[in-house]
Amino acid sequence: MSTIILTVDSQEPDRLFASTVRAMRRGLDVTVAQLARASGIARRSIEDVEAGGAITRAERHHLAVALGALSRTVHQDSSP
């Protein structure tokens, strides 16, 4: 008989989301302060999220919606 031990890293989804938020924000050339205003989440909380800190489901939703809105705004501003 063999024993298999699986380890689950509960922080991995937060780290993945953090790197995605950071990459999208930088790709849109948006500051943390601008993202904070668009999402309604405190700047310090966004900095914590981008550092890989824990994030609530609601914060995840607000950031995703805000990044989508900022993306559309940036896209509209660059249209001819």
C-alpha cells in the first residue's frame, strides 16, 4: 500500500489574482490611486492585494469590474 500526500496552497488563487491585477493595471497605465477610485477599494488594500495578500470575493469582483471599466475608457481614449 502506498500513501500519497497532497498539499494544497490556499494562498495560490490570491497570488494569481494579484499578479493579474498588477499586470492589467500596469498594462493600462493606471495608478493604484486611479484603481482605488474606480473600484471603491482603499489604496492600501489594493497594494496589499497586489502584494499577494488575502482578498475577499467582493473585493475581487470590484477590482475586476473596475479594471474592465478602465480598460474600456483607455480603449475609447485611444480610438481615432
